[in-house]
Amino acid sequence: MIKAVFFDLDDTLLWDQKSVKEAFLATCKIAEQRYGIEVDRLEEAVRKAASNLYSNYETYPFTQMIGINPFEGLWGNFLDDQPDFIKMKDIVPTYRKDAWTEGLKIVGIDDPEFGFELAERFPLERRNLPFVYEETFDVLNKLMGNYRLLLLTNGSPDLQNTKLTITPELSPYFEQIVISGGFGKGKPDPSIFEHALSLMELSKDEVLMVGDNLNTDILGANQTGIKSVWINRHKKERTNVIPTYEIQHLEELFPILDELSINVGVR
């Protein structure tokens, strides 16, 4: 019998991709006004520069393991008391400036001071632009009282808690919030799923994991023996990671939960 639902955060409940996209749009518009640069062209250039820079830092293996992407590095402060996060905190101011300055160079503008200005502006825009999927709160309201809820998210505790602080309605739904950077390993490592089960004092058969990422949320759940639900809003192709269930909208969770209840003779 399913007693709890574990949710991923980014692009499952929070629409992080839209927040990042809108922050880029707002920041790149400043460059359009200053230099007449096409917004989409600069965004693409900065994303490329950021990804290249990010993969060359000594912290890259750690960020891969914990699950922190290059665009989170463009706005996160990483004020976490752990050696690798302390290194990231020291790196990110230069990383941001270099990513924006290099992006400007790619589109033909050599202006490091302006690069710094944009690098400082992007985090402000990202913090001002939190988006939640329209069905998120309706689904959580329906689940509450019937199922225990846990949030299982990859990332820096400082940054993930910032996301929750700027979306204050979200945290109260969850009995436990597990952040990979605080635990020490990220999804898909089975140990973080086992840690979540331990916190809730539940077995793997009593939990359903819901997430948008096949290679972290679904793979990790599968490896731990937890039933998995892939929220595939954008009709992506499956890889060799096969979820127990696939949905396109969070409301589709309810027929799955009903089916699982029927299968154990409980309605």
C-alpha cells in the first residue's frame, strides 16, 4: 500500500526552466537596449560560455554528483558549510562575470564592465521570477491528508532553500525535505533514496517517486526498488531508463494511486 509520495522539486513542482529562461530574457534585454544585441543570440552565447567554463572548474565532479547545473551557478551563492561548497562560493563571482563577458564576446561585444553588470543583474532577475506549475498546489492539496509527502531534490541546500523561500507556499506540504548537498550524494545514488525512506520510517513498497528526470529521479527510484512516475510534460523520448508509470500532467497521479490501492484491496 502506498503511504507516501516523494516529489522532485525543479521542473516537477517548480518550473525552474521557465524561471531561468525569463531571467535570461530580462537580463539580455538590457544588452539589447545598450548595444542592439539580439536577445536570443546573447542568451545562447552565455549558456554556451557558462557550460564550457563550468565544466573546467575543479568543483565540476562534485557539482555533477550533487546535481547542480551551470545555470544555477549563475545565480546561486552556495553559502553552505562544506569544503566543495566553500570552493564554489569563491569561484562563482568570477564564473558569472566570465560567462557573461565571454557571451558578449561571442556576439561581438568586448566590454568586461558590462559583462560584470549583467552578471550581477541575472541573480536579481532569477530571484524575482519564481514559477510554479499551475497544477502543483491543487495536486498537493488533494494528496495532503491521504498521503505523507517528502521533497527529494538535488542541489545546494542554500540554493534549494532560496527557491523554497521565494515560493513560501510550497514547504509546508512536506513532512521532510531532503537536499542532496546536505546529504552528501545526489540522485540517482540509491543511498539518498534509502535515507529518505529511513526518515519517513517506510519501506520501498510504501512509496511512489515522482520526477521529471529519467537519469536522476527515475533511475534512482528504480535502483532502490521504489515505484517511479516520470512526469514527461514535453513528450521527450525515453532512454533505456524505464519508469513504472509515465504521465504528462500531475493530475494523472490520482488514477495511478487509485489503481495501486485497488491492487492491495484498499480503496
